[in-house]
Amino acid sequence: MSTPPNKDASPLAAVHHTPFSKGLGSHDSYASAHTVDDYAPFLTHDLRSTKTIPFDDFLKHILRVRNVHNAIQASSAVVNDPVFTAKLAKYDPANFKKEPDMYAPFIILANHCLDSQLAGTEGGNIRFCRNDPYIVSGSDASRKPDIVVVYTSQLALGDRPGINFTQSGPKECHFHWKIVLGSVEFKLKPDSDEQHGSAPGSSGKSSRDKSRSSKKSQGASQASPGADSTAGTRSQAQPFEWRGRDRTMPPSDTKDRQNPDKQIAGYNAETLTYGDLRTHVIGFLVKGSQIVFKFCDRSTLLDTEPLDMKADPARFIAAIVALAKLESVGWGYSSFLKTREVEQVIKVKGVLENPFQTSTVTLKNGERLTVGDTIYQAHGLIGRGTCVSHASMGKPDVKGSADTPVVVKWYWPAETRMSEAVIIRTAVDKATVSMKNHLPKLLHAEDKQFDQNSPQRYLLELFGKDKYEMRVFRVLVQEPLKPLTGLKTAVELGEAFLGVFEGYRWLYEKCNIMHRDVSLNNMMYREVQGKVYGVLNDFDLAVLVGNNPLLSTSKQRTGTKLYMARELLELDPSGPTPSHLYRFDLESLFWVLVIISCHYENGKEIETAKQPFHNWYRLGSKALGSEKASFMSGIAGRWQTTPGFSGFYFLIHDLRDLFKDMTDRRDKFFLDLERERGMGSKLPLNDPFFLDMGGIVSFDAVATVLKKHLARA
């Protein structure tokens, strides 16, 4: 029997439109190798959102210069100074034969602007320093910005006091993304065939290096409630070793890798990810005598119109001085948490595994969080920037009180996005005692809006809500859960899996909540008095199906492509944004069962060579859809479950037949429609029949198959 939403929600309300993200914040990107070649296609996608504004607007609203005219006038004295004139003359692009020739003259010029205008003031606390040819520490990306901007105090650490940063970067005590305020990239001259603000380019200069850290794998004790991706969930990626580039992404060639726009985008991505907790980052591109200031804040990439330093030195001086006057918040540092001092991390040469470990947070309810190991940390420019960590929570002023182990998640969702906390509380308020065992336990939630004087508020006013996505900083604290992959017996896994299915059904039928992000990483369990309860976690993409179905919940949607329904994978990327139906989530449950039954044994992932579907991880959407079609039709070749889950073999077969019948019925439905109305007819997606194809893939149908097999698993 077909199961429509609760009577308060019409069939059409089950359909929500949200475009998928394909940028560096996507799950595909997270699963790829951390190299220039592999990141280039994702950066290309993100750079398409680049907007350009007048230089003076950037001065006023991003660099917080209250009166631009007065600031430029104040620079006139420096412009007319013979010392400055001489230094400006030495920065002569006509005499530079290669990029490194530009570094020292620029550094001397920029730092002279600081010294002449801000000597003896707090504003003179930054320096432009050469970094090339050394990598910046803190990530495994091996990025090498030409020049970095840092606080002057950082030059007293390690071997830095004896270095002339006009001529060389720090050989031993490398700069760290945590203390890099901004990165500068140079090109000898503006290229005639490379338009300013275009998408091409490279994220850095590294050669191929190791994959993302296995630290953030499925084995962690909490699914990551939030990574940005191209398809169905974010969360700590399936335990990914590198499995290859998405075939749907074009490879980058040499010219693409050398493009400075993408190089700066790559540096900015590292800064947003590994450079402490930041709301935005500022970078710089110098081409000959022209400089472009670049800004990224998880919603957009912003470029200034090019400024010619030689032709307009007063404006250049005003901009450099404005940078020095920025407080830490102006450089994007968030005041939400107190992180480790840089002296504690400067010796880390590779990736900083747990960047927020030992950081403390005082929540609005007065309790204090102490952050522990990182479970998941998103990487990218555009997106929510989700970070999930183990933590402890307690009352700092209560003597003898013990801290409680928790999981904390912070991220920047769209301001228009309904809070995950609201959705969870809506469900908990309606749940029976038994059903609460299948729901995450939310301990605390709070939001922080951007200030009215923030760059983000200005950008919203400038571009409007249709072209700029305002975000909010959101924090959730939950009870720790255990990953479903940790279950070792078919009985326990079957019990937990059935619990997740029944929990999803209850959420949909009783609460009008559609999860939209069913994946292995979001399926957890808890034990209560020796009984295993499956828990569907991470409601970041969930929607109330009674809401306006035409209202997009975000400019981008993310998730785990591996578990997506075939219909979503087969959509034309240039066509309309995908519509989500509850049967898509049911199909995602099926793919979770396939992967966990065939790739896991005794609570661990088996070796890659023995995984029958290991190649699926690296496929593009179309290719993955084709592989799933072959599996559904029974021509995918030999496959088997692991020995411990052999009892699920025929369950998978029966569910596969159910979804194959649904696909056949769908195809016949569309064919009959075209016969009746003509080719190219608009599909009636609001037709109740389309929701579950006449009951073939309904809750009752799936429940019948599950209970038939799981009772004897």
C-alpha cells in the first residue's frame, strides 16, 4: 500500500528543489587526493561564482575604511616622499625576467607603506614576507604561496629571527596556515588570453602527494553530521584511501594548473580549513603592476577591479595601511572558541590532525566545552565548512561536577535553512519513549548571526538574497553515538538497520520530516540495556514536507553520491534542480545495506581488493548510475557479502528486485505519458502515483521484505 505524507502535507510538498554542490566543499573533493591536479576541477566550479566590485567599495566595506577619500588623501605625503618614489621605481615589471624577481621589490614597497604610515602604532603589526620556495605547514597539500602576510610577532619564533624575509622564506620553522593572514601570488604580467576573474587556474604548486588523513574515517565513534558534497551526505567520508578522480570532472592541463586565480583559491581554501576557525579570508594576486584583492567567505568569491600600483600609488598605500588596521575579526578569525597558541603547532610539518584539540568554548547556557579529536572537517571555499569533534561539556563554576562526553558540530548553513535543532526537537516532542531511542539526543544548540557591520551584511545588501547566500554560524552538541559499521553480527546489524528504517518511516509519516541524506555515515546506533537501537543521525539536510515546496532551502545541496538513488544520479546536470521523494531515501537505505554487507566484517572495512564495489567510490554521477543499473539488472558480475553478513544475501536480492520493478514501472509510466501527450511532455512529479510508483516502493512494501529476512538473519 502506498504511504503518502501526513495529511497536513500534500503530495507536492514531498518535492523539494535544491541544487547539488560540485565545488571544493563537495564529498567528491573530500574523497580525492589533496593535490593540485585533483582539486583543480572543483576549484574551477567554485570560481564560477566569482564577483567583481570597485576597488574603493572593497576598501570601505571589506577593509573597513570609513572615509576612502580621506584615506587616499592621507597617503599623498608618502607618495611624494623620495624614499617611496625610489622604492616604487624599483618595482618595475619591465625589468623582471621571472616571477621571483618581483618578490623583494614588492615586499620592500608594501612594508615601507606600513612603516611610513604606521610606525610606532598598533596598526604596524603585520608584515609581508617571502614564503617561496617552502610549503606552508598545517595541511597535507604542500601549498607554496609566493608571499604571505603575517603578524610581526610571528617572526620571532623558531629560526625566523635570523631570516631576511625579503629574500627568503623560513627554511625550518615554516609558516603555518593558522597564522597566515593572507597569501600573495605573482605573475609577470596580465595575460591577454586570460581574463581577470575567470575560473581557470590551480589550487597550488604541489605535486601529487598522499591522500587525505585516515584519521577522519568511518571508524570514528560518531558520524560526521556535515560535510559538503555532490550528492547525498557530508560526514566523515567512507574510509577513503585515494580511489581516483571523478570521471565526470575534466582533467587539468599545465596551463590550468598555473592559472593564478585558482592558485589563490587553493591557498584561501587551506586558510579557511586549517587556518583556525575563520569566517572569511583575504588574498592577493599581483600581475605586473596590477594588484587584485580577493575575498572568500563560504558564500562567494569576490575580486576587486585591478588597481595599478604604479599609476595610482596613493590608493595602493591606503589599501596596505587598511590591512594593517584590521583587527583579527577583520581577517576572518572567529571569537567563538579559544584555540591553541601557535607555539604549540608550529613544529607540525604535515596535516594538523586535530586543529581544535584542547580549544575551549563557553556556550550561551554557561556550560564549557573542551574540544577533543576531530571526527570530520570539511574542506573548501563555498559551503558550510562543517567540523565535528569529540568534546566534553561541563559547568565550570560547579565544584566537583564531572564533564560529560559529547560530540560538537559547528558549521555555516544558509540563514534561510531551518535549524537542524528545530527539526530534531520537532521529532522528539512527538516521539514515544521507544521511538526516542531511534533519534539523536540533542543537548544544546545555538546560532550566531553576522554583525550588521560585517562584510557579509554588505555583500547581502549589494548583491541581494538571490545572488548572495547569507549564512549563520550554528553549533550543535549531541550525545555520542556509535557507527553502524562497528556492529559485528548479522543479528545486531539487522536489528539496527530495521530500527533506522522504522525511525525514518515514523519521521516521515508522523512528523512530515524527510531526511534527504541517508548514508552509511549517518546511520548510527546506541545500546540501551543491552539492546541495539538504530539511529538516523544528521538532520542538516532534512526538511519539513509541509513547507513551501518551491522554496529552495539553500543555494547548494551536498551529500554522499555513493548512496544516491539512480534517478538523482541520472539527472541532466544542466537541467532543472533535482526533486527529492521519500522513495529516494528508501533506495539510499538499500545501497547502504549493499555496501556494509559486502565491504565490512567484524566491525572493520575489508581490504579494497576484496570489495566488490570498490570502484564505485571514484565514479562520476553518470558512470555510477550505470553501474547501479547493471547491478539492478543482475549483470554486474559476481558479488558476495562478507561471511558475517551472508544472511543478508537474499535480502539484498529481494530488495533489488523491488527497486528494479519500480524502475520498470517508472519507465512504462513515462512512456505511456509520452504516447498520450506527445514527446517532451512535462512529467507530473506531483502525481501521487509518482511518489512510490503505485506502491511498489512504499514503506509497507519495503517493511515486508525487511521483516521477512531480518527475522532469520
